[in-house]
Amino acid sequence: EPLMKMPAPAAAAWNADGSRLACATDQGIVVCEVPTPITRDSVVVKPYLNSSANSRHVAWSDRGTWLVTYRALDKDAEGDDLVVWDPDTGEVKVGFKHPGLTAQQWPPLQWTKDERYAMYLAPSKEVHLYQGSFNKTTPIAALAGEDVLSCSWAPLVLRGTIISYRAALWCWGKDEQGVEVPSISIVQAATSKMPKQLPEGTHELPKTTTSATTMWAPSGDAVLVLTREASTPPALAAAALYSVSKEGGLQKIEDSTGPTTTDIAAVSWSPEKDEFVVIGGPKRTVTLWVWSKHTQVVDRILQVESDGSRTGVRWSPLGSLVCLTSAAGQGGVEFFSRVADGAKPKLSKIGSVAGPVAAAEWAPDARHLATTTTAGAKPGLTVWSGLSGTQVQTFPFQGLVEVSWRPFEDPPDEITAEELAAAAKQTNAAPIQGKVEVTGMGEAPPSRQEVVEAARAAVPEQKQQKAKDKAAAKAKAAAEKAAAKAVEKGPPPVAPATSAAAVAPLVDNGKSWAPPDAGKGAAMAAAADPIRALLAEKGGNWAREPALAALMGKAFGPGPERGVYDEWGPFGGYGMGADKGWGMDRSWW
């Protein structure tokens, strides 16, 4: 039984850590606060009172700090239809007028992984750069490109202590003759120091291109461009694949062994390595490719044995498992493990699942896969073990539209040899040969994101420590100068009227006293006069003055061992006692 039920939303999306689920309902935007662990009564549903019942799309910023929604409105309707919400308050942070947004353009607002910057593809087909917090609602820069149709951020790249923010733009530009041509532009939109646009290059695509999809490598060093041409019917559109890099430029990816990179059905990068799987050609051939930063080219590594019906690729979150799916109603799912075969990677088949699978999605634990079935006698949801290819559980559903796992806050654990051995026993199969790599090449260093986060965290700490050291050096120099000046002038005469006996009745156990205007009487005012005079003589700054220390010692006795004097003094100031003696080691004011 489900933990809770809601009216069917037009769209729904989890935030990055799975603590919030946003839904676009016919009552407006609703956000479910989901604790860990979940119980039937622990989910809190929060409707956004000022949201629209016409909302059709929802999306989160990369860290879940902001929620973006879109409502379908007429061109001349009042109000903003693209809205950024603060989920902590449920209030609107900023809004945009964006009529005519299509599903292919969603979301037109994208944040960098650290949410430092956001780029907005405006209805004018211009790309504007904003502060990720939107504390300033005006753009801080405009990215290069004419008639931009789509854009995407690259993964964060750390160069020294500076983070580089790069983006790929699919746009229409003009060639040397002034003729409009489709192109891909790569720009450095900003750095962690300042927003500064540095175009890296514009690369022309075939003039027959009608759509282009950009996909960045995990390293951020290259981007794949999947292009399509117009055709009737659209399903027969010709497709081609290109790689783009700063040094290598634009290169068409072609397979010398056959037409496996034409008529492309699917292409997908590994989430951990610069490797990608392509399904293409008339026989739906499955091939594995590797991008080399050193040679600036892609190499075909192997062809995967498959039945020729595959049209989709799904990598597990760790990049250690791959599933190949088929078009709805035409076949099931095949499971593969990504293993190291010497110096080259290899995809080793685990098993297959028959049946009309409509969609598949990996669980955040990187071990289980959910498949949906919308046709046949038993529509519903099935959970499979990705390590063994066996069924775990089935949930019957009528009218199933979409399935989405709740994300984990922490990354999944690595797959162990014990898990692989147990999975092999389930199917009476031989254990997977080779090393299943889950976090990089062999013993991997911290991920790129971890390196970036560490660098970002180190910068403010270094600045803070530098400021502390500078302030300490300045204070030490000032104290030495003041001490030298006091020695040169000599101590001022101490007024004999001040005595410990005159002040003693007003001292509360030797730890605190009150200012003269607090009703302590004329005796205290008289005792304070010499201190006031000394303070005036020293220009209002009597910290660390030997003469004052002598006067305080005469009037009140020796200072405390530690700073216990934290009340108002007779001169009306707030002070703290010295380590030993009055005013010698700590500042008074």
C-alpha cells in the first residue's frame, strides 16, 4: 500500500536529496516535505497559495535551493508564467514572462552544479546570465549566440583554485557569406572570480540540421552533439553524432566497421568516465566508445552482443551497470556490467528480461532497476536486481504514466565482490569476470565534484585566516607603539582622592559594578573622576596603558586571573578583565 496518495499531477519532481517532492496539480503547486525515515503520517503537504492551477512543469535547481514552475498562459495574459520559488518560505523569488514555452525547451532556466550562476534562455532566443541566488534580478551578462534554441552547462572544471563555468549553445548564426547556418557555440560563461564571457569557438553543423541535442562528458572536456534532419515521418529522420572540444574542434563520429553511428536511436555518457554507448545503424548495433583528452578523438572500443531491438541506454548511478531497453511493446531489458578487461573497458552481459517494457530507471542505490509496463494483461511497475537480472517485486497499476525514484542524500556504496558472488548464485551463473569499476579507473581519486567542493570550501577559510593574521599583526604593532609612547611620557600623577575604601561598598563581590547614572551615588562618581581624567588625557583610548593599570590596581585591587569583569565600569564602558592585572593584556573600551 502507498504511504500517501495525491490527485494525479500534471508534473512532479524530486529535489536533489529527496527531502521535497514538487507537484503541479489542478489546485496549484504543492510541495511535499518528506522526512527520513518515511512513515504514513510524517509527510507534510504544503500548497503554494499564490501558485497557478494552470502549472504544467516543475523543476529544481541542482542543489534543490530553488523550485522553477511554468504555467500555460495566453500571450497577452497578465503576470509571470515562469516562476522561481523559495521552497523554505513558499514565496516567489523572481518571475519571467515566457509565453509559448514547449516541452522540448524545458527548463529554460538552468543552474550550475554549485548554483553560483543561472542561465536563462529568454523568449527572444537570447541567453542571459544571472547570479544563482537572484539577489539581483537583472542579468549580469549575455552569452554569445544568435537565435539560440537550446543550451546546457558543462560539469564544473577546476583549474588551480578557479572554477571554470562553460556552456554549449545550439544556435543559428551566419557564415562568411551572411547565410544563416545551424551551429554549436562553446563559451566560458564565467569563473568563480567573475562573470566573464570567453568564446571558445563556433562550429557549423550541416545546413539540413533541424534539431541538436548537446551532452557533456563527465570530465567537461568534450560535448557530444546529436543532430537530426527533417523527414516525413519524423521517426525516419536521419541522425548524426559529433564530438566538440576546445583543441579538437568539431569532429563527426563515424564507425569504420559499419554504419553504426547513423540513424542513431540512443546515445548516453557514463556518469563516471568519458565513455558512451551508441545504439544506431539499420541493425540497431550497440557500441561502446571512449573519449581521449590526450588525442582529442573518440575511439570505438567494442560492439556489444544484442538482439537488435534495443532503442534506449540507461547507466547506473555508479557507471558500473548498463541496461538496454526496447521500444514499448517490442521487447524487454538486457543487463550488462562494465568491467575492466586489461587496459580497455568491457560490457559483460548479466541477463535479460522479456516483456513489453515502456520505460526503465535505475534506483539511487545503483543496484536495482524499475521498469514500467503500460500495455498487455498486467500493466504496472516491476523492480529488478541489476546484479542478477532477476525480478524482485511487482506492483500492479492501471494507467501508469511515470515512475521516479526518491533520490538519496548520500552517494551509493561501491558494489562489493560478495554482492557479485551472491547475485551469481541466484541465477546459477558464473561470477562476473574482471573488476567491476564503480568510482573511476581502478583505485579512483575523489570525484571531480568532490574536488570542486573542497576547493570552494578552502577559499573562504584561507581568506578568513589571512584576515585574522593581518588583524593580529596590526594589533600587536599598535600595542608596541602605545607602550613605547607611554614609557617615553612617563606615568601621570595619580589623584589621591581615589581609594579602595571609597569604592569598596559599591563593588559586588569584586566582580561587577554599575555606572554612576545607575543610582550608586556620589561616592562612585568621585571614585571614577581620576579614571575619566586619565581616559580624556589618553585621547579616549586607554587600553593596555600602564598608568591606568596602576590606577585600577590602587582603586580596586589586583585584576582577576581570567576575564570575569564583564559588566559596566564606572566610566560607562563595557570591558573585560586582563589575564593578570588591569588592562595590560586585553583591550578595554
